[in-house]
Amino acid sequence: MLTVRFYGDPVLRKTAAPVTVFDDKLKKLIKEMTETMIAEDGVGLAAPQVGESVRLAIVDTTAGEKPPLVLINPELTFFSEEKVVSEEGCLSLPEITLKITRSARVSVRAFDENGNAYTIENAEGLLAKALQHETDHLNGLMIIDHVSALQRKMLSGKLKKLAEG
């Protein structure tokens, strides 16, 4: 199992590098990330959250009923104008949930672990939220970047504790 990095770790604020090699090392990382996500009871996990600054995320909105989606070099290609507000948590911000506004539907283009391109069109609900959340991580963004300065200020004590370890 991998160690989840918490708010304050610089890797969480970097723009992750594209994956260029689809090899056994990448497949091992995907396997370990999946095990970590399941153990941490997460819906998704991005590679930077385990200290790897590469454009890889996994998402499971089926509670283990289906294998997780592997998203390598994901690119969101469509955002609906319709927005939804819902509670979001983050494994890198334990015990913090925030109301986040996101697009109700999104489409994404990505590669699987073998380098095959695929698309997900008009994802909605939890899947749409998870795709946006994990893609944010690959761009160095976190859920606290989607809330007001006042809300961030109100969380500053918790954030400082996380950053200090």
C-alpha cells in the first residue's frame, strides 16, 4: 500500500507530467494505487496524492462492483454549462468536506494502462464529480481552491495542522 500525501506536501501543488511509457512499472503503480484507494475508502486517487507527479488517476464509483477506471493523461473535453453543488471530501484533506460547484456533465479523453485511447461522453453524477476532482489533482488543484477565501480562512487551523504533519 502507498502512503497518501496530505495538504501541504508540495507534490500536490505541481502540474503532473504526462505519462509517456506504458510499462510494467506503470501497471505496478496502478495496482498499488487501486489497493490504496480501496483501503482508504476513496472513490478516486490521483498519482500526485501518493507522491508520483504523473498524469494518472483511478476512479471507482461502483463501490468495487466493476474494476476502477484507469485514466492516463486524461483531458476533460466537455463541461456542461449546468452546474451542481455537492459535498466533496479528499483523501489528502482528511476530515474536511466542502460544498463544491462543478459541471453537472463532463466528457473525458484518456488512455488505459496499455496505452489505448478511450473517451467517456457526458458522464454525470458521482462519476462527473470524480473525473473533475481527480483531473484537478493532476493540475495541482485541490477542493479548497474551489471555495471562497472566507471558507479557506475558516479552515486555516485544520489546514495548518495537516501541513505540519
